Amino acid sequence: MAFALVTKYAVEELKTTELHAGVYPDNTGSLKMLERCGYIPFPAGNVLEKHYITGEDIVQMDFYTAR
């Protein structure tokens, strides 16, 4: 609920035209939250990273909302 309120405030009060949020593919809770808040995938903004413990390649997926 807090994330939805911050998104709404940024768009309606601050007149922000585009917001981005990053999430890892295995974080299903955050993926659902972003979708419920109106964010959609933005593959061009995905970031390739190394996992901080294992060193494996991972992707931080970019989502955005534009109002």
C-alpha cells in the first residue's frame, strides 16, 4: 500500500511523468506489487549484474509507469 501511495503522490502532486523500479526475477512479491501499482516491464532498462555472494550473472529487471 505504501508503494502505491508514493507512486500516486509522485505522479499527482509532484507531476513526475515517468517512474522506474528495479526488481530481481525471483522476487515474486515485488513483481506482483509493481504490476498492481501499474508498472510495466521496460526491458531496455534491465541491468546485468553479478550476484554479490555467488558471483553468478543475474538481471535486475526494470519496470516503469508513465502517467
